[in-house]
Amino acid sequence: MDLEVTDFAKQILLPQADSIVNYVERTVATTMKATPTTELTYDPAAPARVFTAIRKQLRDNGVPTEATLIAAVGSGVYTDLLDGPVGSSGTTFDADGKVRGFQIVESTRLASDEIVAFIPEAFALVVRAPRVPDGAPHGASVKAEGFALRHIRAYDPSLAVDTSTVSAFVGVSAMPLAVDNEDGTVALKPDAGAVRVLTNAA
């Protein structure tokens, strides 16, 4: 912080909070990309077909029909979806904006040819603001993109400057899919709630 700061929130706090949000996104993407690859046929001229195959794979894994389906896709796959065969909505997207029941999210953190389709329960994300230390002259909880972050503002006599620190506890983990065996028991199947496809793998 220096004397040229005219808007603390815009010039200091917002970039700091954005850096934490970017870290969260990178951590989530790294965990998703660790999902074992499933080999499925992909036709860039008919990209929706691979989502039909992914849907079947998830069902075979034990994902129930009422589960919410989401697919994060790289820029190349998203381009194929936009330029694919024209449907009722003018693209390969269905009238409700989905593709074969999947809510599509374009992600620049995935490879261009990558698809990670999953249900929300397939990954657990926790972001928590640490407790403000009792000795901090100013401390507060702030929010960025829905995440709770800790902000501490203090004077550092060793540097003779005011300092601003934003931090958070961040944890991401792939979760096993709980499958009802219909005999009074439940099986936990690792990586069953997500399917990762590299469309140019062949």
C-alpha cells in the first residue's frame, strides 16, 4: 500500500480476493483432471453423441436418474458444440441450454480437448475464513464469488508500511459414489461420480 491508493477496495482488496478465487479454481481443476480417463468415441461433427455415452457410463457407475449432471469442457469441445448440427435452439444445445441433460460449463483450466462430466457430489470443496487473531488491529471476513475469506490490515514497523493480507483455508477432494446395493448395504465406488474424456486421445 502506498500514497497513490485512492480506492482501497478496488485497488487492493479486490485483486487480493481475486487471487484467492483463482487459486480455488486451479485447485478444483487439478482435482477434476486427476479423474481417470475413460476412452469414448468422439466425433467433432456430432459432439453431442459423446455426452450420450458419458451419461450411460455414469448410469452404469450407479449415478441415479434424478442426479444433476454437469460437464466442464475445454474450448475446443465447446467450439464443436457451438458449430455442431443445428437443433431446435440453433445449436447442438437443447432448448433448455443443456446437452443430453448436461449443464455445460466452458473452462479454460481444462485442455482444449478435455471433458469432465460429473454430479455435484463427485467433488467436495471447502473454503473457510481463518479466525482473526486477537492481536490484529483490523480483521474481518469478506466474500468473493461466494467464498468466505479473512482480511487483516495492519502496520508493519519493519517495513514502515501498511499491509493488507487476505487468506483462506481451501480443500478439494474427489469423493466416492455411494451406491445402494438394495440389500441393506451401500458400496462406495471411487471416481464413479465423474467421467473424464480426452476427445483427441485416439
